[in-house]
Amino acid sequence: MTRKNWVRNELIVAFNLYCKTPFGKIHSRNPDIISLAKLLGRTPAAVAWKLANFARLDPTLRKRNISGASHGSKEEVEIWNEFNNNWEKLGFESEKLIARLRGKKTIYDENELIKEGKERDTLVRVRINQNFFRASVFAAYNNKCCISGLPITELLNASHIVPWSVDIKNRVNPRNGLCLSAIHDRAFDRGLLTITTDYRVKVSPKVKMFPVTKNLKSFLLNFDGVKMNLPERFAPEKSFLHYHNENIFVS
């Protein structure tokens, strides 16, 4: 039987799934991998292997001495670089391709989006990219807060390190994201805590001005100086953390 070569569009949707799949769930029994394999006309084993090929390129995994497949293709490297050079564009493009594979004419519900023209298109792109970013960050952190370890997804947020409005190029970059509980997300957003470039939690002196209570200690003060739980993939980019330290954190 002749092996069918992977084309660019297939590689793009495979990388999309790689971003959204916790490393430990990259296997042929994963329902999401089975679903994509069916859409692509491939076996679940072939799709799982392709995701493992992307894992070999992930610097965060290599630093932890974890690797995916030992060999891959230059096309995988090209797709890896395309995403990392323009997450905004490739995140949206990959979502469009997945929608088409599923037989959808559009990637949004027209009943929910009543605005017309460019305003509607912008709203669509923002919504889709936000969803892609959230799924990628949650998968990287195994659906756990990187400060508290809270595993309840309903209480978690994918937090931007450099705000969405500041850095368009890295809006969808999962290395610009942290998985945080709702309270830590709010504190991070308001500069009441930050993550230093050596990946430690730093609580703002402003917080320490409040009367010390049991809850204040439990939610914030007890984490001061503690090392965050690093993700399996897409570790926070240090230049993004530096920006937050210098421009958002209340020192």
C-alpha cells in the first residue's frame, strides 16, 4: 500500500491539534486524534505519530529531556516555523481548515454575529483566535493553574502575559500565556502579582499593605517567592515576563 504524503493543509490542522492536546494524550486512542484522522482519511496511529513528530521540535520538551518521535520531515519544521512566526495568522487559518473538513461553510454561528462587513470579520477572527489561545494554554498546563495547581477548568483562565491590546503579533502565541485560577488571573492582570524571569511568583508590595488575614495568605501571600508550575510545552517567553514585571506589576 502506497503511503500518502502529508500536504500543507493537513500539517496545519495536525499542528493545531498538537497545540490543543496535552503531551500525555498524544496517542492513537485519543478521541480527538481519532476524529481528525477520520476527517483526513488517515489512521489514528498516523495522526498521533505526526503530533509526536511536532513534539520533537518543542524546546520546552527538550529542556525537560522529553521528546516525541526521533525523526521527522522538513515540512514539519516549516509548519512549526510558520506558526511561531505568525500565531495570529496560522491559528485562524488552521481553525478555518478544520471547519471546512467538518463540512461547515463558516467557522462561526451567524445567528450570534449580527454585525456586518469588516466589523463582523474582525469579531470572528478575535473570537476564534481567543478560543485557539485558550485551548493551547490549557493543554500546555494540563488544565491546572500554574500557581495554585487548581484543576477545575471552570475556574481557570488563559491569561496573556503581554496584554492582547499591546502585542498583536503574539496575541495567540501560547508562550505569551499562563493558565491561572480566576483570582490569580485578576491579580496578574491588575499587577498585584507577577512571574519573574526565573519563573517565581512575586506578590506586589501593595498587597502586603492590607491586613494579613487567613484568606489573604492562602490566596496570595503564601505563594510569594514560590516557583510556578512550568508547562509541559510552550514555557513562558522570558521577554514577555520581563515586560509584565516592568510595565504592569505594581512594585
